[in-house]
Amino acid sequence: MQTTLIDFTLEITNGCQFNCTGCNVDKEGNSYPSEEEFDRLELLVDELNNNGFPAMNLAIGPTDIMTSFNKDKILLSERIKFFSQKFMKTAINCAFLDPFEENYIKLGKQLNWLLAGKMVKFVIPFEAFHIDNATYINKIRRRRDLVLSYMPDVLHTKTYLIINYEASIIYDREFNKNITEELILKMYDEKLFGDLHLDLILGSSRTNLREQLNSEKFIQSAKKLKTVKASAREKYGIKVDIAEIKNSEGRDWDIFYKGGKLYLMPFILEGLANFDEVFEVKTDWTVEGLYNSYNQSLIDQYDFAYNARECKNCQLIAQCSERGVHSLMQILNTEDCISPAKDIEHNISWTL
């Protein structure tokens, strides 16, 4: 029996000094849980752990932690510390762009106290045009290493450089051509980045996708991203198996706390989040409540998929429903496939 793992995101940081191109993250209004809400969240995670749903990843975001104006409230919080101890590892959103060394030392000491005895991974916003910029990449790596040098009681697992695919437009004036896709494909060449891992997101997923302009932008971006992933696998020979199409580590259930509400997002793409009411948990914050919400979502998605033009004869219906693809398609009011798996299904090894 496959274990269902849990990713849990607390959207509680507020304020950011950066204005990254195409960023749709809420910089303010990310409310901090009340004492009652903390109690409910802790009971939920305990119940999940006790019922075969291991709490894998806690993510603290959505903005850069170092420039968040409530940084110290979060990093010095006994409740956040107690909550984080229930998870195997915690992801910290940090741009590593602060110019002052002493601030990285302070961050390292705070994280060492907060996450003592656990694991950490860093999630770093990253512009695609830096892919060939070794000086910039090494600067980020040095600052990360400085933070880690003050975290002796925490095990570092991975550092992710996250590229907003929709905001990546790189034009080579010398050769008069768009080199965006050429650069992005390089992210799959592990020799370039060593211990840094790159990933792509669609930033517009956080907008109101029921609005036509947002919907059209997202659909086009999702289709283009499918092509990029297919090209990467063709160029670098990355074997694709069913484990990659199904939910992987910590991606079985993504649970978000945001603004006093819970959202359940069993999602299709890395780092994709949307706070439409269709993903809101309107049942009790319990395992039974979440499971009922999840099952109802599956039923609604199957009903949609078996009547949708591009879905009804597809072998990936179950996988896409598990990952919320059909819910997204309903929000977007489209029957066009947006699944990254579709264009490479002939390469999939259906072994479990």
C-alpha cells in the first residue's frame, strides 16, 4: 500500500522588499493563526500522523523570510517551533539577496533554534536569465552556506532555485533571437548547478483563474510548459515512470493554511497553488473531514473528465484527478488538456 505523505504550508509571512517580474504572491494580508487555530492545526497533524499520513514537509511562506516584517515573530515563536517538530523537514522561502553578512548569521541562529533536530530545505526565487551567471549563483550558494554554518543542529537536505516560467523572457540582442527556452532547458543539466536544484512554477496560478484574461494566460503557459518538459526529457534522456506522474514525495496532499482557512491541493505542477473555493476544506479540520473533501473532489473531477473532449479517452484520467488537474480545468472553463504528462505518455513506464 502506498503511503500518502503530507505537505503543509503556512502562508503567514508578510512584506517583501523585492518586485520580481510576474510575482503574484500576496505580500500582505497573510494572517497569523490564532491560538485556537494553532490548536486545531496541531490536532489535525497529530491525527494525520496517527492514521498513516506522515507529515513530511512544512513550508513557511509565501514571501522572502528575511524581508518579511513579521520575521522575528515567526522565527522566535514557541508555537511555530512546536508545530515544525511534527514534520520531517521545513522549507524556508528565502531570496538570499540581503547584502549584510550579519543578517545571515542571525537567520542561521534563529533557524537552528526553531528546527533543532530536524531537516531544512531552502526555496529561492530565481530569475531564468541568471542560469548562465556563475558569479550570481555562487553568491547565493555562499550566503546559504553561511546560514547553514550557524545551524549545527539542523540537517540540510536540498536547496531549490524556483523559476517563474511565465515571467521568463530572455532575448539575445547580439544574435537577434529569443533564448528563453534554450536557457531553461539548461536547468536540467545537473553539472551546471551542483547541489542546487532548479524547478519551474506558473506564477499566475495564484490569480483569480475564473477571470478570462487570467484563464487564457494560464492555459497558454501550461501548454508551453508541457512542451518544455517534453523537450527536456528528449534532450537529456530523462526516463519517466509512473512515480513521476503520480504524486511523489510530500506531494500526495498539499494542505495550505491561509487567512484562517484550509485548502487541499493535490496538485499537478511543482509549486502551483490556487485559492479558489473549490479547493477550500469546508468540512471539519480532521482526517475524516479532509478525506471526505478529497473524495468529493475525485467524484466531481471524474464526472467532468468522462465528458470532456480531451479527457474521456485518456489513460491518465485517474492520475490527473488525483492531482487536481480536472478541478483546474473546470475553474479555467476549458476542455483543453493542461497536464504535463499528456505529451509524454508514450514514454511512461507503467510499473509500480
